[in-house]
Amino acid sequence: MPTQRKCMPDYGHELLLGTFITPTAQDPAQAVALAELTETAQLDVATFQDHPYNADFLDTYTLLTWVAARTRRIRVSANVTNLPLRPPSMLARTAASIDVLSKGRFELGLGAGAFPDAVHAMGGPRLSPGQGVEALDEAIDILRGAWDSGERGSLRFQGEHYTVPSMKRGPRPSHDISVWLGAYKPRMLSLTGRKANGWLPTLEYLRTPGMVEANKIIDDAALEKGRDPKEIRRLLNLFSVDFTATRRGHLQGPPRQWVEELLPLVLEQGFSAFLIGRDDARLIRTFGEEVAPALREAVARERSTAPAGTGTVPDRTAVVLAGRRDTIDYDAVPASLAQKVVEPGDPAYEDVRHSYIHPGSPALVIRAENSDDVVAALAYARAQNVALSVRSGGHGISGRSTNDGGIIIDLSKMNSVEVLDRTTGRIRVGPGARWGHVARALAPYGLAMSSGDYGDVGVGGLATAGGLGYLARKHGLTIDHLTAAEIVVADGRRLRVDAEHHPELFWAIRGAGGNFGIVTAFELQAYEVENVAYATLVVDATDTAGFLLEWGRLVEAAPREITSFISMFPGRRGGPVTAQITLVYAGDDTEDAQNALTPFMGAGPVLDQQAQLVPYHLIVAPPENQHRGQGLGNTRSGLLDHITPEAAAIVEKAMKSGDVMVMQFRSMGGAVHDIPEDAMAWSHRTQNFSVIAATASSHVSRMNAHWARLYPHLNGMYPSFETDTDPARLADAFPEPVLTRLRALKAAWDPDNVFNRNFAIPPAAPCDGAAHAGGAAPARR
């Protein structure tokens, strides 16, 4: 006989409290109402029985989708899913879909399948208990394989009970879905320890001696598999519960009695989740409003006095520990960030390692949630002496928001958007917000902010670099409307910078902000924009040079309400070069808009066209793409005063060579030219066009040859679109005297060149006599 332990340690998970609801078809509104009450009562999760053979029950997965749509915070799960009637390949799709639609609120309670006769009556397999465990073991592998869309190739699986010849993976769930197994017997408990994220029994079927032995089986199986037993959450269904009686039995008494009796289950038996299985609204409300807060407080109090090394979830699993790099000290991560870091072996790593355009393999990603986190993350990163990237939304054309073997400070959770004063248009935006979300948040106020052409782009990178958007010729660049910022500088100080506070630093961050610190909040002055005229034309650009010259002429002659972008693509299999013209008229006067847009119909033979009056926020709606490094990773960027015949001829040759996959031209001019060239670090106030070329890695040398011929015709460069890191290109981005001024400021604010990823500006050497140019150096700590 194995040795029984008197009690088990606390596994340290945060408490998860909720309900176990009957999916009755007799009163379907009740099941939904009880789930909504679960959320209202501040509980965490609503679960539902899954007995598809019961004609008196609703289909649980249809109900889960409905409940997820009717709630905003709670998790949802079957308790537990009947696997024999839900094949794992389809169950994977269903589970991932609910998780994506609910924004990461689905968990998978799963069982081998009770009532085999009822299952067989519905056409399911009649499995022995042993076969049921085998099938469940195989199913977990299929589920996780289907969810792993980062793995290349189709999922193929050959088992005794399930065969998957070639299944396309995906969709990828919004979070790492937990698999909780309803298990009682040794083989199922061992499977729980080997492969599951949680154990989900019912108290009435499992008394205290059984808890001890079951936990030991789970723990031993986990250890044998190289897992830490603390990875596995212990959940418990509670059915024989009541608040109306006075100490009539276990969990049949007032809330204080519940707390007294649940606390040992947490601290001695390792359970951290309790789900009450009575469809009683008053009981659910009392559980949420009285028992839950008291139990959480009691657990926190006991854990705070526990001996060192107990009561805490391990920082990382054995798999994660094996994936650590030797370049940094993981154990030195500040305690305040311990739950906010993602390492190479973590399930979330695939979601945070890349930018949209460029792949990356950082040693650590720190997901900051506020400026305190940024300060702590920066201090930690500086001590590690590895590459440091700062990421806002993670679109990253230039590739500098990810790295290989270094640290990323990810600001995507700092994504608030606030309208501070509707009258003046003053807004406050977090660096991790995406511009599509900003547009959507401003729309109810009749406000907008020009911000590029793609709503998935993050605020931080664009609002420190420029912002060439659809409203640029009418309203200027994004940075032209930046009125203040909060920034963490290299030595860890938090500063507010504006025209009166650190004005030189404020000058620098508008165009070269990535070199001077981490902006944690932006204040901008939005302007009134509601509907705009939005048109797209697809034209045959076989006469590429002629098309470019005519489009450029039309742009420069157009009223400043018109901003236009074009994207040109090489012909395929001998076909013509095609161009898509995007036109935005910043106003809702349809007659004026039509008069301004119509001339562009003559830019080239029109293959397709559409035009509409739409709210501005719809044309920059965020697609929320997954970031997998899936873009063209080699780009060249430049600015043109005008599109000349010579420049147009070079572009035509490049497009017809097949060496360039896409070229984009963005119109500037108009309001962009209204700002004095010395007002901020972005000093390009005479050019009318931005031009970008992009291609695949296999073509980059040939693209560079074409770009070298275009280069003498360029006048400046926009760094956010440029992947060439040659320091000589700094002079294109920051022509003198701007570069000398920036180098002096760099010496004052970041002499160690901590922020050296975003087109690094080298600090001026002390012998240059310019270290304090443009203002006094800041006091050092």
C-alpha cells in the first residue's frame, strides 16, 4: 500500500469561485439568468452539465456560446464535456471559437463519458472504462495539436480510437485554454497528472481520504512526466450545500461556517476552485457576496504567514525552464513583474515574440501594465546588458520592436483612450492602444486623429515618429497634434514633457522619440471629423511612369482636403503593373468631395472603383491580426519633393523587373507644410510624397540596386518605414542642424545609449562641446 499523507500542501493558485448550472430546456431563461447572476455576484466562472442524451437539457455548447455573449467577465465551461459524443477535432474548433469570441473566457472541462448505453443510443461508441481513458488521452493530444497554429503543417494523428489524417490547425484560442478532467479512478487521475491543467471532481463522490490519495496519484504522475504538481489546479464541485440551516452538516450553515470548512480544503487538500451545483439564485448571490470575499481574505491571511517556499505557484514549469537562455538572469526579475513576464517556453510566447512584419525570438517579454512596471522593467533590462526593444502595438515595419535573445518591454496592455475635454479636443492615449481603437473611441464625440492607413498599428511607435495618415494634408501629422507626453527616461525618472516642461526633450520626442525613453501616455489635440468621402480605384499602371506623374500632379493640385495613397504591384505572369489609389476627402460635403475626387479617374485606365461617405473610424478599423512575422521584412523609405520624370522612370523599371513586391506612395503637403521645420525633430516640411519599396529577402540585393538609382532624387527619409540600419541613413532622417541637436540631447538624456534600437542616434562625445546644447543637462540621480 502506498503511504498516505495526512494532508496536502496549498498549491497556491488564486481562488476561482463559481457555479455549476443545470442546462434545463424546460426553463431555458433560468440557465442564462443564473449565469448572469454569477457575474453580477462577482463570482468567476459559470459551468454547465453536458449530457447530450438528456432530452430535457439544452445543448451545452450552444448554451455556452449564448452565455459568453451575454456576459463580459466570467469564464464559461462545460462540467464536464461528454467526449464520446463530441469528437476531439470538432471539439477543438468549437472550443477555440468560443474562446476567440469571448476574448479568452472559455475553459474545457472534459470527461471520458459517463452512461455508455445512453451515448451508444445516440450513435456514439460504446467504450469500456479503460477504453474511455485511452480515448481521452488521445483526444487531449488532438485538441492541443489543433490549437497550436504556430506549428507548421497539418495535424496528423493515428491512435487506437481517433485518426486525424490531415487537419488544418486553428483557429488559435485567445488564451491558453485549460483542460480540467473529471477524474476519480487511478488511470484517470494519472492522466490528469500527465496531461491536464486541472482536476475537477465532485465533493459528494470524494471524501477526505480519497482526496489525499487522489492528489498523490496526480502529483506522482506529474513528477514522473517532468511537471511540477503545482501546475495542476484542483477544482471541486459542491452539491449538498445550504445557507438556510444552522450547522446541519458540512457546508450546510451560515456563510461563516462555509469559510471555516472551505479553508482547510484550500490549505490542506490543495483545492483552489469551488463550484456550487444548486440552481438557487439566493444561494448563488450569498456565495458571491458573502462567502467569496471572506474566503479570499482568509486564504490571503493564511498564505501571508505560511513558511517560505509554500503557498506559491511555481514561477515556471520544467518545459519553460528548459527554454531559458543563458544571456539573462531570470531569477532577478522584480517581484512586481513576476506574473507579467513571458518566457520562450510559456504558452503565450508565440503571441508576443514577433511583430506583425518581423519574426523574433526574445529571451524575455515583459508585459507592462502601468508606468511603475515600465520603470521596474527598464531597470531590470539595463542590468542584463542585452538588446532592449520597446513595443507598443507591434506592427513594426522597421523591425525594431522585437529582437533575438534580448528583452522586449511590451506596452500593449497600456491601451486606454480618454477624452479629457471635448470642447478643446484634448485626449489622453496609452502607448499600447491601436489607432483603430482610438478612432472608434473618439467617434462618439465627433473627433478624430490622423494616424496612418492601418488601424492595427500601435500608438506609441507612430506618435513618436511622425504619423502620415489619411487626414495628413488637411490636418497634418499625428505628432503635429501632440501637446504633452509622460515618459520614462533612461535613468528611470518619470517626466511630463510639454512646451513648458523639458521643452527640448519634448522637441526631440516628436520625430525621434524612440531614442529618448519610453512614453507611457500621450496627450493630443484631436479635431472634429465625422464622415469622410472614401474612394478606391484600381488602375492599369502599365505606363507606370506616366501614371505616377499624373497622380503626383493631381495630388499637388488638389485641395488640402484630399489625401491620397497609392500601392503598386508588379504584374503576374506577364500581366500589367496594377495600382490601387486610395483617396480620402476630409469632409462630408458630397458635391465638393465629388469635384475633388473625379479628376483622379484620369490617372490611368480604371479597372475597378468604389466611393462612399463613411464615418472616419470605419476606414481605420483595427483588423487585430495575429503577429507572426508574416510581412515583407525588407523595406526602403524616402521622401520626394515632387515626382519628376526621372524618378518616375526609375520606379517603372523597378516595378517591371519583378525585384520589388510593392511600392507605396503617400501624399504629404498641405497642412504638413504649415509647421516650421525647426518646431520638432521631424523637419521634413517641403516634401510632397513619401515612397516605400518592399520585397522578400531573396530579392533584397536587387531591390537595393534599384533604390540606389532612386536615392539621388530623394530628399529625406521616414525611419519607421526603413529596415536598413546603416548609420549613414541618420542624415536622411534627421538633416542638419537637427542631427547635431539630437546628438547633444542624447548625450544629456541617454548617454549610455540604452535606447539604441529605433534608428539609434549616437550621443555627442564630450569633446564635441555640444553635450549641453539647447538646454541644461538634466540632474542625475
